Amino acid sequence: MRYNERELLSLARQPAEKAAEIRMSVPKKGSVLKKRLVKLVVNFLFYFRTDEAEPIGALLLEHCKITKEEENVFSIS
């Protein structure tokens, strides 16, 4: 997929439709858990380090369903 990096960064700065903090394990370091912030904007899921404003990556979600599970919990299927 082609994308314009400036437009993608601009989109990442928009207000989130959904946002959460997740903990993920690092495969090479065993039981080390890292915190990441995730933010859903339109059909992109951006993920950030907790201390940085710029995203470290983005996932394009197509043909996905977002479901609110609880107050601050949502699932993507």
C-alpha cells in the first residue's frame, strides 16, 4: 500500500474514536511486558510508546468489526 507519511502523521494526531493502553510481551526477552498506547482513527490503529507523541507504527484495518466490550474496553475482530 502506498501512503504519504505526512498525511499519516496528521491522521495520527486527530482525536481517537477509541483509545487504550495495552501491555505486550517481547518475544526475545521472555516475560518482559511493555506498555503501548493504541489509538483508532478512521480505519487505522496507531500504536505509540507511552512517552512519545509520534506513532511507532500503524495497522490498516479493513473488513474489521470494532465492538465495545466494557467502559474502556473494545475488541477488534
